[in-house]
Amino acid sequence: MKKILILVIGILAIITTYLIISPYKTERVCFGDVCPDNGGLYVLYKAPIPESICKTMGKYPVVGIGWSRVYAGCSPYPNAISR
């Protein structure tokens, strides 16, 4: 029983450490006031990266149209959306 508890605590510690040091975050983004139809759950970088630099890096800017054109952040994946 002790070995299982130590294993579970170790796995939780690894997952927690990864989430803290990971450069990514998942964020629910809504463009305008129509959500989730005009938005969704995106994988974005934690650090704020301007759209022009995002494109220069070869990454994928998350852009939508709400009341105007909205830049939500930079994503490492081309289809980083889950509806």
C-alpha cells in the first residue's frame, strides 16, 4: 500500500512540475459575445507574443472576428482548437 501511495505522489509531483514549467496554457477564447460558436478552447503560449513575431517564428496566430478583428495569442499548433 505504501509503494502505491509513493508512486501516486510521485506521478502527481511530475505532472504538477510539468504544468508549472510548461510554456503552454489552454485558454477559452470568445470573439465577440457569441461563445462557443465564435471561439473555443485553444492551446496558447503563456508568454504574450505579438502577432508579427508569432508569424516570424513560424507559429500560428489565433485571430477571430468579434466586434472587430481580435488577436487572442500565439499557438504552437495549426488547429489548436477544441469545440
